[in-house]
Amino acid sequence: MAKSNSLVVPQASQALDQMKYEVASQLGISLSRDGYNGDITTYNAGKIGGSITRRLVEIAEQSLGGGSTNFRR
């Protein structure tokens, strides 16, 4: 069984890592550049992940030309 979170475009890994550090910085969360972030709280990890997801959705909506859709409840 393949990993469900494997990247379709492997080259996107570097861009996603960069986005992770940018979002964390904007939220005032310090991430270690050596890759170990075991001391980060689950709450902060969720904030980073949620912010990245929102940003990726916005990028996808813009690239589809639809701008923002009203699917949010």
C-alpha cells in the first residue's frame, strides 16, 4: 500500500518546507532548521498545518481562475 501523503511532484518538497518555515515565522513559532521539532506543541503544529492548507487552497483557487469560492460553512 502506498503512502497516502506521498507527493505527486517530488520537487514540491522543498517548496513545502519553505512554506512551513514562512508560516511558522508569521505565527511566531520557532522551528529548528536541523529537522527536529519534537518540542513543538500539537496545538502549534496544527496551527502551522492549518495555515499551510489554507494558503494552498487559496493558491489553487487563484490558479483555477475562480478566485475565492463560498464553500465554507
